[in-house]
Amino acid sequence: MSKVLIIGAGGVGRVVVHKCAQRPDIFTSITLASRTISRCEAIAAEIKGVKVATAQVDADRVPDLVALIRREQPQLVINVALPYQDLTIMDACLATGVDYLDTANYEPRDTAKFEYSWQWAYQDRFKEKGLMALLGSGFDPGVTNVYTALAAKKHLDVVEELDIIDANAGSHGQPFATNFNPEINIREVTAPCRHWEDGRWVETPPLSTKRSFDFPEGIGPMNIYRLYHEEMESIVRHIPTIKKAQFWMTFSENYLKHLEVLQNVGMTRIDEVEYQGQKIVPLQFLKAVLPDPGSLGPLTKGRTCIGVIARGRKDGQRKQIYIYNICDHEACYRETNSQAISYTTGVPAVVGGIMMLTGKWHQPGVWNMEQFDPEPFLEVLGPMGLPTVVIDGGDWPAL
């Protein structure tokens, strides 16, 4: 019997509940918890034929989390709450002796800085208790780490360069909206860019480097912009042959223009300002007035394409490989009432949970995705809705 506790009832949480319910052979009992229990109840009502229990919890408070975990007694906690809450949930798992999984690394509320150091510091505590923490089991980070591990295991003797490329070729028709939590999204894309080159991090202004990339399967050419993304930090640590690693993402001109204006007028600030005698954070206020990403599901059409191009050597010869997934927004909505951005994060979280609960990936300590055998994960990921395409030996220009 494997009972799972899911913390977080946003778009990703909705997908995780739907996909766990599709695998009753693994997830024999499901509880969904969030600060707002009505959101949990709405998601639970969507699931037919499988009972989903609900609970209220403040994920900022370790005692509240500990009480919930002790009451529910799960074998695994899947954290799809806010990245600010990673450490409190990890603390609660340590206190109760339960394995942990998340989809995004920790960042403090008052600094737009996300890195793995805070969570890697838990390594000895999880190992000593015989518990496992799997970090970043989303798509990017997550599946992109697994794709890189696959390139290193099967296709290249040495991985020397890595480009992670994320395209949302869909449209929701709104003047300005983000496809996931606006606060996290805007903090991420406005942070200084870093990429890995010749053994060090090179910093450049955010979104200052632009290229064009011709995406496969009819998506075609789109502008991509370089930004920092967390999986590069763990990948270059665990695959040290990589000399250069970059992360690229598509943004529409409309998105970038709105973002520029919002930055210029101070609406993306994360420090407090005084307004009518109260302290508010402009970015949190902006989040409150922007469209809820969950409302974009029925509006979004088109596809995503997320993957990696790995370059290196095979049998002494230069070679590159492109590994990617195509996901359709409308198909995701028909299945889970969520668009593809939530789907591509939620499905890998469930697959990571399956790897842990079945013992295919299970080792005490704190781990990133690329540290495990990629093939069992990908064997489950495809049938769960995210098939992998491998183009071995293609020719793409260096980015």
C-alpha cells in the first residue's frame, strides 16, 4: 500500500492528483492539502472512481505540516506548493520519517535567488534517517535532467555542451498573463542570467541574449532568450565533462513589452512599499490582479516543445543529439482540466513518485534527477502522457 500526500492545489497539483488517480496500482490512497481547502475540494470533485481526501495546511508552518503528515501517514510527500516552502516541508518529512519529492528548488521570499545549496545541505540528515528527497522532478528541471543523463548513458561517450530549450508555442489570447504562478514566473525571468562556460558561471543581463531556433514537428522558427535555470547547477556538478551549458526559453514580443513596462513602473519589485498605511509587495499585488494561470486552461491552444541538445564525442568523433517532447495544450485540458505548462510539470512529479515507491529509484539522501538511471523513468513517462523523441546525430547550429 502506497499512500501519497500532495501539498499544493494549483494547476500542477491538479495534474498530479489526476495522474495519481490513474495509477491506483501504485497510489492506493491520495490526500490533497493546501492553505485553501476549497481549492482541494474542487480538484477532488473532478476525480471519478477514486476517492481523494482533502486537508487544510499552512505549508509555512512546520508544526502544522508535521501534524498533517502524522495524521495521514503517507509513504511519500509530493510538494507542488511554492518554492518558498520547500525547506519547511523537508523539515516536516524529516520529523515524521517520510520520503520527499518536489518540482522546483528553494528560493527565499525576500531575494530573487534560487539555487540548490539550501536543499543539498539536507543530504546528511536524510541519509542518516534512511529517507530520500528527490529534487526537481518536473520537466525543466526534471525531464531535461533525465534527457541529459540519457545522452550521457546511451548516445555520447563524453557530453561537452548542453543547450536546454523550452518553447511554449501556444496562445491564450490574453493581453498579459503567465502560464504558471505569476510571482515565481516574473522573479525567474527578471533575475540576472547565468550560463556555465569553461568551469565558471558567466553573468549577463536578463533576456539580453537572443537567438532563433527552428523547432521540430511543424512548430517552426521562434525567438529564444537565454536565462538562468536551476537544472544547470546540478547537471554541471554531476556531469563535470560539460564545458558549456545554457538554458533558452521562448517569449512573445507582447510578453516582453508588458514585462518591460511593469519593471519600469516598479510593479515587479519584491521589496515592501507603503500604500495607504499598509505594507505591500508590488509583485504580490500584481499577481493578485493578473489572470489566474488556472483560468487559462480552456483558452490555451497550441503546443509546447521542451528538450535538450547535447554535443560531445562518440567513438572519438564529434556528435550531437536532440531529445525532446511535444505536448498539446488542448489535449492536456481535455484530460486534466489544465494546460500543458502544468501538465508537463505535474506528470514527471508523478513518475518520480512511481520511481521512488517501486524502488527503481530509491536511495537515502538528497538527489537530483540526473543521478539515477534515466531509462526506467522514461519507460513510464511516455505511457503517462509525455513521450520522448530522440534525433540521434542531427545538425543544429551552436547557440
